[in-house]
Amino acid sequence: MNDTAAREMFLLKLGEVVLKGLNRRSFEDKLLSNVRRRVRNCGKFNVYSRQSTIYVEPLEAECDLEGAYAACRQVFGVIAVARAMPCEKSKEAVLAAAKTYLGDALRQAKSFKVETKRADKRFPMTSIQLSQWVGGELHDAFPHLSVDVHSPDLTVYVEIRENAAYVHAPAESGAGGLPIGMGGTAVSLLSGGIDSPVSSYMMAKRGCQLEMVHFISPPYTSDAARDKVLELARLLTPWTGRLVVHLVPFTHIQEEIRRGCPEEYFTLIMRRFMMRIAQQVARRVGAHALVTGESLGQVASQTMQALAVTEDAVSLPILRPVIGMDKEEIVQIARKIGTFDTSILPYEDCCTVFTPRHPRTRPTVEEVREVEAALDVDALVAEAMAESSWVRIKYEDGRRITG
Ligand code: ATP
Ligand code: MG
């Protein structure tokens, strides 16, 4: 039995996905399974797609609609989400739905218009005819309203679709981007800072499935510092879906670098080790790129020469989505996605444990390779890999984050 006819539901409008021609089917399939997974915690929903729209229908009264709505707005690939009331495909039913479902909004607005989209061309009225009829009737029922076709306070949308008609107020923005999984898998280096959660979010937005790597340096770094990073990963899951965080012990490597290399090269060599280990994780999980939160010129290890030295250690591409962004722009995104307040908690990162007083800002690849030759690189990488562990962070729900 289908008892969803008179229950508020969501219409998810697809973004770039619709432009992808032959890939469209697989884009929609990915998106559908991502949406299904995200609303699962909020009750039983029927999720299906028709005509470039994903329908999310609650199947029982106990469904958490607010939670599901927030979750849908955080699914990449969705450009807008409309909360809508389905009704029978007749002009009278559409009018009745508009009056009750949008009654409050109509009472509060000063001006309005009706806009109809008719995906079902068998419907006996044209879009314009239906808009005019519903608009006229609403005008009679709410006489304080004026009709304004250019910039009304409220637009009443009517969609005549395959199985039903839908009435809704303007849709709200979705997360945009591409469905997770369509952009391949990448390993993201997640620190406790502001930048790497943002860079992770940005690559997830382009459809990357992420696998996180975090380097820990006990006893120099604390359990609290590690938990902060796990919390950041948890905060990212409404965007990224569930995450695995690989925790890689880095203390021995750092001590070996300190013992064997001149101080001015500490950070550079440390970063080369981070990339090598991340690349090994990538090989293990089938990822094809690394992601960091580096921004040009932000610190000594982020000059062009230093970036070249870092890249020299690996063959996978290193994606740096915040490379051209100012700190203020990165902070803005961190606030929007909900990671900022956690990022600024004051815990030490492994990078700050052994910071050289005068780091090399214009190193050459050759000199760094030479300095590094004092270390048994392969053995240190293998040891760190062998001692690493991982934590799976489940996707919970989207309610934690607003805006
Ligand atoms: P963030 O704000 O992301 O910490 P940052 O400006 O502090 O970045 P660095 O500390 O030099 O810059 O780190 C640059 C990048 O290296 C980070 O964005 C992150 O991708 C990676 N990184 C740094 N420390 C770690 C760590 N402990 N574990 C995993 N990745 C790290
Ligand atoms: Mg940092």
C-alpha cells in the first residue's frame, strides 16, 4: 500500500550530473545510493529517481524529516532541495495542497506568483493555464496578496510529474559538486589544523572517495590531539560519507631525522616521509592521488621549492585544493562546513614537535636527497606502515551542521 500521497517529501535537483551524457546513469545510481545511505538513520524512506530528480519520500510518520532534509542538503551532486507536498494530478488537488501546505507562507507574503513545470505533457492544461488558474484562486483565497511576476515574496511552484503533482516553495541550495565515488579514491593527509579538513571537503565535493591518514608522535603528541583529528573526521562524514582514518606512528621517523639530518631540513624531510607513507596507504586501498591542505607561501614548507621537494618523494599526484586560497577564505569554508571550532582547539601536531628555528625555504631536490641519504628510508617507511592502525568513522547524520 502506498500511503505517501499526502506526506511532505523532498525533491532533489541534480547539478552537473545532468550534463554528463552517457555517464548520467552511473552518476544517478551513485547519487541514489549515497542519498539512501545518508537518510537511513532518519527512518524508512523511499528514494528513487525520475526525470533528473531524486525523490525522497518518508514511508512512516516517525521519520525524522528535519534530519533527513539536512542530510540531503549535504550530499554532493545535489544542487537544490525542495520540501514538497505531493497531491493528485488535478487542478483542484493542486490548489488545495497549495492552500494548506503553503498557507502560512501565503499569509505572511505580500506578493506572490505561481510557476508550473509540466513534465507530464498529458496533463490537460498548459503550464501557463494552470499557473493562471491556481494563481487566480489563491488570490481570491488570500485577498491581501498582490501578484508580482518579477520579484514576488513567495513563488508557489507546481510540478506535474509522472506519478503525482507536487507543490512547493522555492528550493534551498544543496551541496553542489559531484557524487562521492565518481571522482575516484584519494588519500587525504588530515592534521588537526584548519586547512586539511577544508581540502578534504573540497576534494570530496568533486566526487572523491577519501581515505584519511593522520600521523601521530607519541609521547610528544597526546591522545587528546589524536581524538581531535578523529572528531574532525567525524564532522566531515556528513559530506564525505563514512571514513577510515589510518593512524601512523611518526615518532621514530622524526627522531631518526633529528639524529641524522641538519636541523634546517627537518620539516622538508618529514614531509617527504609523510607523502611516501600516504602513497603506500594509497596503493593498499586503491587510491590514485594524495590530498593536502597546503597553501602557497603559508609556511616555510609551502614555498614552490619546498613543494617540489615534497613531490619528489612520490609518484602519485598531490592535490592541493587550497593552494591559491588566503587563510581567511579557508577559514570561511571551515566555518561553513563545521570544522573550524574543533580545528582551533589547542593541541600540538606532530609537525610542531620538531620545528627547525631556521627552515630552508628554497631547498633544491638534490640537496635534500643527499641529506636524506643518511637515513634508511625504506625501512622507516615499512616500520611505520607495520605499526599503523585504523579507525572507522561511521556516518551519523547531518543534524550537527547547519547553513
Ligand atoms: P593544517 O591547517 O591542515 O594543519 P598547516 O597550515 O598547519 O595545515 P602544515 O602543518 O605544514 O600546514 O601541514 C601541511 C599539510 O600536511 C596539512 O594540510 C596536512 O594535509 C598535512 N599534515 C600536516 N601534519 C599532518 C599530520 N600530523 N597528519 C597528517 N597530515 C598532516
Ligand atoms: Mg598543521
